Amino acid sequence: MPGRILVVDDVATNRIILKVKLTKSCYEVLQASGGAEALRLAQKERPDLIMLDMSMPDIDGLEVCRRLKADRRTADIPVIILTAHRDTPAKLAALEAGAEEFLSKPYDDMGLLARVRSLLRARSIASELALREGTQQALGFAEAESAFVPAGRICLVADARAEALSWRTRLQERLQDTVELRNREAALNHAEPSPDLFVLTADLETPGGGLMLLSELRSRPETRHSAIIVVVPPSNQHHAAMALDLGASDVVSMPLDMDEMELRLKSMMTRKRQSDRLRRKVRDGLQMAVTDPLTGLYNRRYALSHLERVRGRARDTGRRFAVMIVDLDRFKAVNDTYGHAAGDTVLKSMADTLQGNLRTVDLVARIGGEEFLVVMPDIEPDAALNAAERLRSAAAANEVLLSGTEVCGPTTKHLQTISVGLAIGGSEPDATDVTARQLMEAADAALYRAKKRGRNRVFLGTPGDKPPVHRFHPTRESIAPPPPQQTAVVWR
């Protein structure tokens, strides 16, 4: 399932209609008929998104939203307020209560689903960053958050200069952040640090021109993480849906209501600062303490702590995850034959190969001399097996150029195969009690079988399997490198 959504409405017909629409897009739908039930289910089930009716008999939607945002267990769950009201005060009240979006009934299906996809995508990224930060806190490397909040930079990009100047003047009076005006070329070509937030008109210079600029900004490293709000004509919901799917952080309709725009910009800037802070911690906070200096990967200490957190999240959500132990075949022969400098080159090349063939949410770490650990959250067994086989095939096809020593010469090419032991966590009702150590042992036992059966293979282990007391080591007869093409065997 791509996401779990809690639909809250006291009218059963409304819940059923929404459930049908969402289920068609393969979302898992939970239902609540009132505010109290919604709060209970949100705390128990931890859905990925909540769609909340504003008017309910026991607790109104605004109060439910406030309580959700005040509870640390549910504060990060995005909320869409659904209501028959179309007036501005109702929308402002929903945004002030902490809702991420306000939609009036009847709502456009295309726009609704685009908004759902956008919020789930943003939450997935935020959850992964928060998971990494939690791992740092568990290791004791998290720094205290600074109370100082510097002014942000907001960039307006619009065709009608007089209208854009009016926007800038009115927004600057309401915000502490700097609001500047740029054209399309200036937005793309800048030497100074990128703005924190862009506000683009959808029809910039040409119909849909702002959407093309949105795609450009999202594709460039300098502006990839900037927040982007797209302003669309009130009659063009197709542009609104397209903007969200192209990566817009938010969409607002003309004519602009400055009270609403102020709330949206402040909320967006707060989330942007939080994301930047988390990214800085992920990038820099553990650089010295938990990074392997040779490969640049995380080391064993970080990986094991992260595995515990992934296991804990899987236990809370009922989702599956995978653990792999990857070992380089006959690596001792590389050091003995070509020297340790060549061995370091092989290790660095293997680290790049592993990272290049995994998802961004997967973690790969070096946990021993030639051993790597891969942790894959939210993945089904078949997909994990396919990923393990993809790693094995990529490694076997990668030619490593060894040079710089008398033994290697200028053009020595080396094919380095790997063996992979795989274990699946959280896959059965009774698997929630399986510890991270047991999963590691199962993957290690599977790796041992892969080595015994000829190397360059993937084997699947079962929690409860124990690795042998004496791990398999290559004999003198096994020093010669294996043929580059071997068929992988999955041992179930």
C-alpha cells in the first residue's frame, strides 16, 4: 500500500465515497465517525494522512486538528480539513489550527488525489529525516537546537510586475523574512545562496510557463530543497494538480488573500527550516563519529542503532523490512596479490556500487573489513530478494581498475563478486518479537550458506538460524578468482 489514510466524517455516505476514491488509487483507508474516535485511531494506528470533516457532533474538526498537532505522537501527521464551507474565515481557522490543507465540498477528484500524493510524499521524506535524527539522538550525537531563527528569503516570480510589486509590499509588512522579486532567468541563474521559498505564478510568460520553471528548480541541486508555492487561476484545477505532482510544496488560487498567504508562508518556512536542520544533522552531525573514513559509508555503530529504529517503526506500523549482509568473495586474495592499496580501491568501488543500486531510504554501512550491512525499511520479501540479486549482478559486472603499484601495472582490471545473506523482519504476526541481533544472525547464516555453495550467490535466511561458530574461510585452492558470470541461487 502507498499510504494509510484516516477518513473522519459523521456521515457514513461521505466516508464511503471517499474510501472508494482512495481505494481505487491503492490507499489503505481507515474510518472514524467522530472526533473522539479519530483521536483514538490516530494514536493507535498512526496513519500517514488524516482527512477530517470540520463539522462533527462530539468534537468539531478544528479542535480535533489542534489536539492532533499538540500531541507529539500525531503532530507530524498531515491533516486535510474537508467542509461544505467556502468562506475565507473557515479556511483561515483551519490553517491556524494546524491543517496542511482546506478543501471545500464538492471537491475536484484530480486535485484531491494530487494533494494527497503531495502530502504523503512530503511526509515520507520528513519521516526518513526524522528517523535518521532519532538514530543520532540514540547515539548521543544530537546537538541542542538553537533559539536563534534567522530571517528567511522569499522569492516572487510573476509576469505582472505591478501586481508582483503589490504582493511584495503587502507581504513584507506581514513577515520578518526578506521578500524579493525576480524574473524567470534571475530565478534560475544566481550566484548567492538559493532562496528558502519561491512563489511562482502558473502562467509565467506563457500558459503553464510557471510549471516548467517549477520542474527546472526541482531538478537543480541548488534549489531542489527550496519550498515552492504555485499560484494558479481559480478556474484551472488541472494546473493545480499538475503543480503538486511536479513537486510544488503548496498551491494557492487567485485572487490572493493576504491573510491566508501569510499563514501558508509562515507554516511553509517553519517546515523548510526544520527540514534544513534535519538535513544538516544527517549530513554533518555524524561525519566523524559514525562514518567509515575509507568508503564514506556509515559504520557498524550507526548501522546497528539505525536497524533498531527501523525495527521499532516496523513493529508500530506492521510493515516489513529487510536486512542484508554483503561480503566480498575471496577478498584476501586481492590484498595478497595486488597489495592493500588495491584492496582499498576495490572496497571504495564496491561501496559506490551498493549505494548506486539501492533506494534513497535504504542504508548501507561497512561493518567489517570486507563486510557491508544493508537495511531496507518498508519493503516486501519479493522486492528485497530482487534488490539483493540486483546488487549481486551489479557487483559481478563492475570492472575495477587497479593501478598505481608495480604489481597492478597501469591497466589491471578486476572483477569482484559478492555473496549476500538476506533476512526479512516484521513479515509475520509473531515476527515483531524478533530482535535485530536475531535478524543479523539469520542474514549471517544465509551468507555462510552462500559462501559454502560457491559464492556469488544470494541466500535467504529465517530468524532463528544461527551462523556457525567457525565462519567459512577460503582455502588455498580457492584463491583463484571465480568466473565472472555465475547464476545466483536463492535458498529458501
